[in-house]
Amino acid sequence: MTFLRRWLRVPIPPRMRANAQSDFLAAILYGAFGGLTLPFIPVMGRRLGATPLQVSLLVAAPAIVFLLSFWIVNAVRPVPPVRLVMWPALLGRLLFLFMPLVKTPAPYVVLIVLYHAVNSINTLGYAQVMRAVYPADVRGRIMALVKVGMAAFWVLGSLAGGQLTQLVPFQWVFAVAGILGMASALVFSRVRTPDRIESPEHINPAVTWRILRTDAAFRPFLLAFFVYGFGGWLMSAAVPILLVDDLHASNFQVGLLGAVTSATWMLSFYSWGKMIDERTATNTTKVVFAIGTLTPFIYLLSPNAWVVQLAGITDGLTSAGIDLGWLAAVLHYAPPGQVLPYVTLFNTFVGIRAATAPFIAGALIPSIGARWIFGAAAVVQLIGMLLMRRVSAPRPAEDAVPPGPPSTA
């Protein structure tokens, strides 16, 4: 793989080269699957007649499972990490093959919720695989290449999905995408790990919750992130309703919004990573939040589905910064040997806001309309941004290099 050797600028052992090839191919297949489906899921639910509360469930489903983080982490500890990535991904994406049978909102919502519940488990094994198969001195560059490949095919998938769903029923597009997603999982199963991999430590919920009381430096960071994130989840339920009901966006415009978001995410990833290295993750997060507060205002004021594409730019910038920044910051705060409890606590709070904010929006939309939800989200995110500005960054000596991204299999 000459390109990989040039990218890394170091000799590549045959086994590591084979693993990188499988990882990269799995990533681009996942990118195609994700681009063809995930940007369209809430919008297609609304087109089927889903109520605001059902739309809220569709957008919240990917993160609600985080409420079970303590128990899931402990339950899957004995499972070999490659299998932990492959089987949940394979079974979750298999559900999309049933999409052509769906004609009403209720079974559609059930399938999507089941997909997210099963598929999300694979992220727990991905970081273990990355640590085991790639040496530390090249791991970041290989995973960055994988991320770029995934994002590029996500952009292509979003653009293709916008066109295809205007020509054939979206259920068949989702079913074909499911086959690509299953192929991604099967390709990733070819990754070979060392014979012995250290299992993650057992998580004690009582010890993890004690972090809130004992870590005075981490507590304000977690609070600011919770408030800002609550605003993001609040408007997540309003986006598909605004696009379908108010702006009358075509499927092509919905796909374009997903493509703009993904392309901006991909192009900004390196810049955010460089800023984290130079200014710390906490200080970078302050800049990310400031940019992110523009997103609800764009949705609030957009007169049509073309202007709303600007939100794809701000959302892409913010998503890339948060993807890199939250874990890097958490690792800065966590003492040695306590990384997993800190990450689990952070994810649990993601689950809490995902299980509340979208449903508050869903309950309010019939009374006040989708536009005013964006106004409320803007206020909440501004408060979160101001709280983050008051958070002190850890000393540089405490910094740590973050592990890998979520699973691309």
C-alpha cells in the first residue's frame, strides 16, 4: 500500500498494512452507508407522518443508549474487541433490509431505535482494536486517514441519497445502504489483533458518580458541556420538522445539507487538532462553542432550504471540534488509570440530555412551532458557551493523547 507508506513516512510491517487496508475499506463502506441513510432518517420519518414526539425519538435514539453506559461497559468486557465491533454493526445494519416493508411511522421508528441500540455497542470495542493493532507513533495518522476516507464517502453518499430518494422510494435506498453497512462490518472482521489484549477495567457506578463531588476542576467543564449540549439536542428535533413543514425542502436539499456538514467536518478536522495541540482541548472547546451558537440562529432566520445550508457549515465545524475536543479534554482532567470512569460519566450525561431535550422540543412544537425551538436553543447554547469561558484549562503537563474515534465499521 504505497500511499499508506507515503502518508506515514515510515516502513509498514505486512500485518499492520493488512489491518490498515481492512480498516480503511470498512470505513469507506460505512461512509457510503451513513451518507445514504443517517442524514435522511428524521426527515423521512416526518414524511411518513411521524409526530413531533416520534421525530424526537428518531433524533435522540443514537445517544439514549448512553444512559446504560455503566452496565453495557461491564457486560461486554469479556468479548474479543474485533467481534465486539463486527457483530453489533452487522446485526444493526441488517435491520435496514426490512425497510421496504415499512409504510407507516410506528414500525419505522421501531426499526431505527433498534438499529441504534444494537449498533452503538460496537464503539466500545473500536478503541481497544486501534490501540492493539497500530503502534502509538503512527496510530493517529492511520486513524486520520480512515476518518478522511469515511467522510469523503459520506459526502458522496449524502449527495447520491438526495437524488436517489427522489427517484425511488427511500425504503429501497435504505435497504441497499444496509447491505453496504453489513459489508463494512464483515470487512472489519478481517482485522487481526495480537493474541492477548488487556480487557478494560470494571466500572463501579458509585465510584464514577463520586467524580462529580471530588473533582472540582472537571465539574464546571461537565456542566458547561451539558448546558451547551442540551441546546443542541433541543433543536435536533426541530430541524426535520422545519425542513419538511416550513421550508418544504426537497430530498436533494436534505442530502446537500448532510454533504455540506460532512465536507466541512472533514476539512476542519486537521485545524481543530492543531489548535488542541497548541491551545489545549478546553480552550479549543471555547472557540468551538462560540461558532456553534450561530447554528440555531441560522435555522431560526432561514427563509428557504438554500439559506439553511449555511447551518451545515457551522454544524460541520462544531461537530469536528467536539469530536476531537471532548475526549481530549476529558483525558486532560482524568487522573492516570481513571480514564474509563471519566468517559463513562461524560457519556451518561450525553444520554441524559438526549433522553430529555428532544422530547421537550417535541412536546412544545405543536404549540409554539419549530422556529421558536431554535430561539430557545440559541439561548441555552449561549449560556453554555459563557459557562465554558469560565472553565480553567488543565496544565499542559496533564495533557494526554486521545484514543481513536468512534467505530467506522
